Amino acid sequence: MSRAPIIGGVVLIVIVIVTTIILMMGGEEPTIDPILAPSAPGPSAPGPSATEPSAPGPSATEPSAPGPSATPEPPIVLEVSEPQISDPPAPRLHEADVINPPSDETPGDVTTGMLKCVNTRRRDEMGWEGRGRWKTEAQARNACSDFEYMSLECPNQYGFEVFCANDISEAQTILNRECKGDVEGTELAGGTNAHCVGPYKWEDLYAGGANRGAVYKI
């Protein structure tokens, strides 16, 4: 028995099957895995174009909205107290004058009636007259009864010297304490009372010192 008819029949069957498959696939498009397929371009969401102007924002050159301004602190002013300066000593008006230490005292002594304490180095030039050494106020006043003033000076154990004057305006005023025996820091007699050693108060009167006259009104 010949194999030709059999082969022919098989070939025919294969042709029919292939033809049938081709016809069945002819109306369908091949499908592609969606994971591997690029997505089709579609309308995208509108975004800002590079050429389109952006929405206006605050400009660097535009003034910002005013906010609460800080109140400037007032400058600190340091108070500097001025140093307390005593009045300068009175200048020398005469070669016999001295420079008094600074003091705010008022010339004179109310309790004893002393008008002032004066520098008596010019007493002869000023026309004062010496009337001896006495020990009491009454003796001194009696010695100068015909004058306006008396000056008591240089006390020691024998009493005090008395000088009489009508004008005391040219006599330099010195510190009250110098006619009371306190001569520390002064110029007359080198800041001492030399041989006028006191006592410096007789009865109710101060009796001056070395070239220091306690002046009283007669």
C-alpha cells in the first residue's frame, strides 16, 4: 500500500488547521502586555508655561507691609557729680599778708565779742599803739579808752599785750582759731605761737597769739 495518499491527507489537514487559525486571528489585533506598553499621550493637566507670567508676588524692591516699629530707647546719660571745691584763699594784698587755709567760718566770735582775728605784722604801719601787758579785760579796756578798738596779742603767764587802734580795715583777717591757740597749718610764725605760749583765754576773752590779734570794740 502506497504512503502518498496518507501524506497528502495529513498535509491537507494541516493546511485546513492553519487556514482556520489565520482566519480566526484575522479580525483581532495582537494584544500587548499593558505593563510593557507605553501609555498613550493624553491631555495633560495645564501647568504654568515657561513663557507665561507667574502670579505676582512680593517684589524685593517693594516695601513690605508696615509692622510694629520698635520704640528707640532713650540714650543713657551718666550723672557725674562735680567735685566740691572750697573757695580759693584770698590773695596776698600786702607783703606781710599770709595765705589762709581754706575755711568757711565767719570772722568773729559771738560768745566773747571778738570782732575778728587779724594779722598784726603791720600794726606799726597802721598806726596802732602798744599799751603794755595786762591780765584783765577791764585793764585792757581802760588802756584803750580813747580808741575805738583794742587788740589782745601774745599771751603768756604774765598776761597779754594790748594794742589800741581807731582803724582796723587794713588788717588782714585770719582764722578765728588762730586767736584761740590753734595755729596748725597756718603761716604766721611758721605755724607756731613762738614764745606766746598762752593761756589763750583770759576771763571771757581770747588773747590772740604771735602776731595774731584778737580785736574787740571798746
